Amino acid sequence: MSENRLRNFKNKGKDTGELRRRRTDVTIELRKSKRDDQILKRRNISQGQSDSPLKESNGQQTCTHLPLSTITEYLHSNEDKAIFEAAQISRKMLSKHKNPPIKDFIDSGLIPKFVTLLERFDNPSIQFEAAWVLTNIASGSSDETKVVVESGAVPRFVRLLSSPESQVQEQAVWALGNIAGDGPNLRNFVLGHGALRPLLELIKPNQNLPFLRNVTWTLSNLCRNKNPPPEIAAVIEILPALVLLINHTDKEILSDTCWGLSYLTDGTNDRIQLVIDSGILLSLINLLGHTEVTVVTPALRAVGNIVTGSDIQTQLVIEKNALFFFKKLLSHSKASIVKEATWAISNITAGPKEQIQAVINAGLVPSIIDVLKGKDLKSQKEAVWAITNFTSASTIDQITFLVENGVIEPMCSLLNFLDAKVILVLLDGFRNILSTASQSAPILELICTQMEEHDGVQRIESLQTHQNFEVYKAALAIIDKFFSEESAEETEQIAPEATSEGYKFGTPQSLPMGGFHF
């Protein structure tokens, strides 16, 4: 949670769409794809395959290792047999599960030679082995990937996308995916060399499954990264393919398709609208109910990104029945799912009262409060935002519903949170609840009583000595407005029926020495 997010949280009288967008800009850590979520680059590991699928085996056991000096000698031979053997052994050496000698191959100066072998259209077996070698080199660090790019591999790989040999095509797809996955600059470099059109042509009904998985993964990497994001023209060209792929049944294809959509929706409202206009929204939302976490995770992130858009865009998500899936998501066994589901809900509760009511109608308030009471700190933080956003534009009836569902107790408990930023958001929530409840004396008295019972008033009063100045100011403002002698007199004026046996907003026993006297 950033300081900017907190500074801009004072949202009275501000456009809710603007609030939601600001919320997006400062929760990058939620939407950044961790390496565990979707792999940026992948090495092609040999699975006991001794020979190239394009070359007949002669029944002899092939060598799996040669000194680099010998490989260099073979690669510069005039004999295709020697070149092929050197390329194949290089591929096997670089396909080891642990510690592949990528740096050794780069230091030997062999990468440009392998790149030239991509042009051997007269010998697809050599092309294939060279492409595999370069794919695995490009799976390394950014510096290692750049060596492949600077050796001129990208335009040659793009040309190989149209190879008559499907194995060569697939290896080119894989290599370009690794290069594009390095970051926005190389992604744009790949797109700039015309990779998109021939890549999209590989998405067809009769395509074999492993090949289509690779195409989908590479396509998702072409959607990836936002500084800068892909050109609008590329996005417009990619979306119809994603619309097709999201109706596939394979979980890997669905996962990478949803990751692609999560990247495309992680931006301005205009970009979110492009995704909505593609007609993919309902299919995406339905994947929130998928049985595989690897599909649900990116689908949830994409939907969460969409509800960071305008109120109209958020409303479309609500109208597609997305909230139906959230009760299960908010109680998911995987903490990261709960966190992101709560984050998504916090962006819906940042909307107008009609969207807050949709959250109520979907039966999600008890679930959000359960997250607030839970033990996962990251999810709790998002629940604090969800509740405080809820209180910012809600009606007295909606506040009453929130209170009746037991929100005050966990809010009071969380005032002991060590994070000053979380405390500030909680204090905003309390201020909003008390301000709205001031329209009804009985409701205000009920809330104040609950705050007393759960040590909320005492904790807020003690926060006036907090080392964080913003926390001090927020706590002081609540005490002055709602729990001082002046506020008590104001309450008596709007509630003349209150007697000496009525609610009290503070007791001497609940205050620390030297505290306020009510």
C-alpha cells in the first residue's frame, strides 16, 4: 500500500471511477505476475529424445556431450553430418535440468553461428536443432537473451513461423516467446519484426495440442508488460485469437489465455474497453468457477483489472453475474485467491451505492467480514479497503446492514495493527460509518456502544499519541466529533428521548490516565 494511495483516499465528493483508477495505480504488487504464476521464459528440456524428430535414428546411441572446441570445429565444417551432430549435442547440453552451460556457449562466440543455421531451409533438421539451442539460450537472463537478439535471430525466427516443418515452426514459436517474455522492449522488437500475423495463423482447429499451448503462451507474452504496453493495433489484432482460445477445454491454454487478458486489462479504461468490446467478458467471468487454480488465478486478476475501470465497465461485470462466483472465491483455500478476490470487491465497493447494493444482494458482506477476521495479513488489508470503500458512498441502510453483520468488532481489533497505513484506512472507515449513522440517533448509539464494547473508542483515543502524525490527526478528529462532550450534547439534541440510563459514549474506566473526559 503506497503513500500515494493513502494521500488520495479522501474521497468525499470525488468521482468514484477516478477513485477506482487511483486504487489500481497503487496496487501494482497485486497484479504483477510472479514467476510462479506464469513463467516468463521456458527451456525446452530433452525428454529422453536422443535424435531430432526430423531425422531418422540409425539405431546407434548418440553422444550427449562434447568439448566446446570440438563443437566449434564441427559447426564450421563443410559436412552437414558434422554440423547436425554438433547442433544436436549442443541442444542436449543446454537441455540439462540443472545448470545448463549457457554462459559457456555465449563466451565461446558460437551464438551467431547458430543463428546463421536458422537459414538452412535445405536441411530442416539442422534448423530445428539450432532453433532449439537458441530457444534455451534465450531462456536465460536478460543479458543472455539479448545476445541471441543482437545476433539477428528474431527476423529469422519470424520467417521460420511459416516453415513447412511443424517442428521447426513450434521451436520458432517457443524462441520468440522467450524473447518477448524478457520485457517490453524485446516484446516490441518481436512485434516490430512482424511476428504477430504468422503466429496468429498457427491458431487453427486441427493444430496439435502441445503446439497450440506454445502458441498461446507466446501470444500471452506478446500481451505482457505495461511500461509501455503493446501498441493498440497489436491488441486489436490479438483479441479475436483470445476470444477463440478462451473457449478451448485445455487448462494450460485457458490459463495462458487468461494471463494474456490480465495483461491487456492492466491499463487505461480505453484498453479495458477494447477487451470488453471483443465480446470475451462472459467467457472470462465463467472461468472464475473453473476447478483449476491455474485458470482461476489469471481469470480473477483480469476481472479484477476490469472493475478498476469506469463505473459503467464495472456495472457490465456485475450484470454478467460475476458476483455469483465471489462467495466461493472469498473462502478459497488458497490465500492468494482470497486476497485478489477481496481486492476486486474493494474496487466494486468503491463505486456508487447501487454497486454497493449489488455486493450486499450477492450475500458477500459476511464473507468480506470473515476475511477481515482472518489470519492472512495481505487479505485482511484488502478487506479493510473493501469495507472502507463500502462506507464511503453508502446509504444509512447499507451502513446499518454492515453493522448488523458484525463489522465493528473486527475493525476495532485491527486498530492494533502495526501498519500505520492500515490504521489510517480503518480510521477513515470509522469516520464514514459514524458520519452516515449521524442521520439516525438509534443507529449512531448502537455503533458507539459496539465500539465501546470492543475497545474501539479506547484504541482510537490511544492513537492520539501515535508517532504517525496522520494517524494522530485522524484519531483526534473522530474523538472530537463523536466522543467529546460537544458531540454528546449534539446527540442529545437529535435524540431528546435518551435518558440517563441510555447509551454513554465513554466511561472513565476505559480511558488511559490523562485521556479525554466525557
